Amino acid sequence: MNEKTIVNRLSRVGILGNVVLAAFKLIAGVLGRSGAMVSDAVHSLSDVFATFIAWIGVLLSKQKEDAEHPYGHERLECVASLILGLILAGTGLGIGWTGVRKLFWERGSLEIPTMLPLIAAVVSIIVKEAMFHYTMHYAKRLDSAAFKADAWHHRSDAFSSIGSFIGIGMAKLGFPIMDPIASLIICVLILKVAYDIIRDALNKMLDTSGGKAVEQRLKAFIEAQDGVERVDLLHTRQFGNKMYVDLEIAVEADISLRNAHGIAERVHTAVEQEFPNVKHVMIHVNPLEE
């Protein structure tokens, strides 16, 4: 299955699944008199837009380099992830505000929900957790930050439904105040996921390094290559879901320029083969000085 087929399939599953689930939860929330389930339905509806944005972001990021963008378009996927995080944060705040309003201004109108929202919560937990694993599996195959963020949208919806289930269950036991409290719990869970997504997107847009562990692996691998005497400098920087490497290696001082160039070429090829997320290695060769 090629990348385009995977992207299109993920998008169809995400959009169709969330539309059906949001409609089901909205009906269950309205007919079953549960504000928490209505909030949960709004969360599922936001996932429709999230999947659409992830789809657009991934398609744009896969465009080839051109004269105006010689380094490619991978950062467009980070832009999509950032938008997804902001949408998720907005959804969480909206759900939280609904809970606050019902707790402090509409407490007299709180009703005990029926069984229908409780059933809807269980169905939502099962479906959204399945969608999380499905989307995350293919997001990892694509190494797609946008679809990983979309997967976490699905899981945050499952968390939301768990909160709804607890709140609705407690309300049915005679504590209707637990229904809006469940909305506040849902809000906190969603905001935490949104924060993680936004932070990851910003890190990848700001030339953040690949991390100490990655750089240590790279250095050990490079120093093990034939002809490389020492790594003098190694810098990495994220570019969307890819990584650029700036490298200085030391080789024997008395070898020919042709041989030094050959060592650099072999290191370049070996690194890109061993580390698939490395898009390019820029190598400078130094003469070994004792």
C-alpha cells in the first residue's frame, strides 16, 4: 500500500467515523438529557475538521522541492499539527465553559440522564480507542506528525467518553451535579493533549535538535565508518518530520582529496540509509591533527 492510499484511507475512516459517532452521541445526549454527552458529541465533531486538516497538511508536505522551496515542504505538516492542537484546545475550553455554566448558573435545571447516554459513552470509548490504534499504526508508518496528532484527537475523545460515562453514571445514581463536573474533567484531559501537540509542532518548526540520544547514536555510527578518524562536530535540526545533519569529520591528513571525498560520500549514504528520517547530511572534512 503506497503513501497516498494510506493517507486517503486514514482520512476517509476518520471523517466518516467521526460524523456517524458525533450524530449518534448528539442524539443520545439530547434525548437522554445529558450535557456531558452533548459536549462529547461536539468533541467528536471537532475531530472531523481535525482529520480533514491532517489530510490536507500531509498532502501539501509531500510536494517535491521547487525553486521557491528548495528544502521541501515538510514543515507544512507541522503547521497542520499546530492547527489541530489549537482546534483541540478550543474544543476543550468550550466544553469546560459548558460545565462551569451548568455548575454555577444553571444548577437548578440539572436533570438526571437516561440510560441512552450511558450506552453511547460505552460505544464511543470502544470505537474511538479502535480509531486511535488504527490511525497511530499508519501514522507511524508514514512518520506523520499530523496524523499522530489526529490519532491523539481520537484518544482524547475516548478519554472524553470515559469522563462522560463516569459523570452520567454518577448522575443516574442521584448526583446530577456530576454530569457538568464530568465536562470539566473532559476539558482538562483535552487541554493536556492539545498542549502536547502544540509543543511538538512548535519544536519541529523552530530547528530544534534531534535530541541527545539521537545525536549519540549518529556519532557512534559515523565514527564506526571506514576512514573516519573522529567526529569533530555534529548538529541536528528538525525540519517537519525529517532531520538535517551538519557534520564535520576528521580523516588522515595525508590522503588525497579524491579519497577524502569518497569517505564523505560513503558516510553521507550510510547515514541516510541507517536513519530514514534524515533528509540530508552536510559534511565538512578536516585533516586529522594529533
